[in-house]
Amino acid sequence: MNQNNPMGEQELAEAKQIIDKLSQAYSKKVVGQEELKLAMQVALIAGGHVLLESVPGLAKTLAAKTIAEASSGTFSRIQCTPDLLPSDIIGTQIYNYNSGNFDTKIGPVHANFVLLDEINRSSAKTQSAMLEAMQERQVSVGGVIYKMPEPFVVLATQNPIEQEGTYELPEAQLDRFLLKEIVEYPTRDEEMQILNYTLAGQTTTDLGEADKVSVEDIKKLQMLAKRVAVDDSIKNYIVNIVTATRNPRAIIDANLARYVEFGVSPRGGIALLQIAQALAIINGRAYVTPDDVKQLRHAALRHRIILNFEAAADDVHSEAIIDAIFTKIQTP
């Protein structure tokens, strides 16, 4: 991260123009779902991945396709099933009878935006194949390394209702997601607007060139985010939050702390930092404030704090732990 090269007003204005274009394109096809839009923008700027949890039919696929289209990036949707093989995702080698050689067939993971629909329906072996692509941003096919395109964002969905025939994501893989966003039902007014959009054919109409930004614009946003200034007081604030999750009894009420099995890994602290930098860019600032750290605290940490079985029995969720910790940690 280049902290010694502060951004100028011109660069901030250019960043705002790119972000505004993405927001306008999103609103042309997707009704509401502002939290989802923000999560995807943050992931795009920070270069991270998003786990989306919701019941079916809440425009997750439409939102992902719209952001991909608005970014002039390639989009790929993979429907996860128990019989899906790693080679179906990353690619494989096929024997060519005409040449007598093996030809490499690249899989659908090689796209700027990859939607893994119902990721928890794929087997552990297939999930682990995605791990290399997500973390290392490369895959190996036939002993040859293939780099992922830039930008590269994975949006994975899971349905919390159906658990039969699913493979729960292990903690190691959950930690690879920058954010875990819970997608909620639309309001009554939004539901009416959805019907109007559908009747007008708005959800299926392609965006015009004037509505799009370029892949280079996205790369520029990512580079600018790395130059957002982070004061030592903000770093200490993040470290205090992360360490508090590992020893909650020293910070929050013991009756609530007893539900925590494991706290946040160092990757969680890095995530809070990167999210805060992305939010600063979105909010038109060249520096991080404590509110940037707080704004997406649930999405950043809910999948990283591991609760015990007692928490499930008592219907206690990680969001309650997160809020209790943020309340107790002194804001700089």
C-alpha cells in the first residue's frame, strides 16, 4: 500500500464519477438492494469476494450481471451441484484426435465476475478448487499456471433454508470472503417498482455504452484505494477490535462472551482495513475515519466469528457479539 503518495482532488473527483456511473447503472435494472450494491462496490474496489446469503429470487444474479455489464467485464455463472467437478470450474485437458495432442479447455472461472450459485451444494473437493482461484488468483490446468483476469470478483450464494444435500463451507474458505452479505426481502414500494420494471422490460434491456465504465477505470479505483491514508489511531482501533473477538470475556458481558468459540483471524483485520479504504473512496475522501471501519462491520466479521452450539440453541447470532464489542472498544 502506497501511503506516501496522497490523492489529489482531481483523482477523488474521477473516482466519484466512476462510482456514480456504477451506481446509476445498477439502479437502472435493480430495485432497492442498496446494501447489496454497496457490498459489491466495496468488493470490486478492494479486490475481494462476497458471500451472499438469502432465499431465492432476490435479484442476486441480476445484481451481479448488472455490475459486470456496467464495468465492461466478463461474467460467468456456475450452478453448483453435488456432481460438479473441479475441472468443470477451472478447466481441463481434452485429447485432440486430429493433432494427437491434448488441448487445454479453460473453465468458466476465468471471468472478471464469477457467480457461484448455491456454492454449498458443491462437494468439498470442488469448493477447495475454488480456493486457489479466489486466494491465489490463478489455477493450474495440466501443470500450466493460468492467471485470473483483472479485476476478479467471486460472488457466491447460499440458501439458508435448504440444508439437505449441501456441504457446509469450512471456516478456512469462509475466511477468504471479504464480506458476507445477508440479502433481505424488498419493501412493499420496492415490490411495486419491481413489477413496473418487469413490465417495462427494464431488467432485460442491455445497458448503453454511456452507462458503462471500462475495466481500466476499475483498476484505477483499486489503485486509488490502496493510497487512502490510514492513521495509526485507526490501525490501533482495528487491532483492538480483532483482538477483542479472540478474548471477548475481557471486553463484553460474560453471558454473551460464552457463546464465542473462535475469534477473528488476522485476515479479518486486513479485511476491515481494505473495506474502510474502499468506503473512504466511495464517500469521496482520501483518508479513513472510524465510521468507515464501523459501517460494514457485520458483513466483514459475521462469518469470521465462530460461535458454539450453545449459541445456535439460544438463537444468538454473531451480529450481537460484533455490536457488543464495537460498543465497548473506544473510538479514536
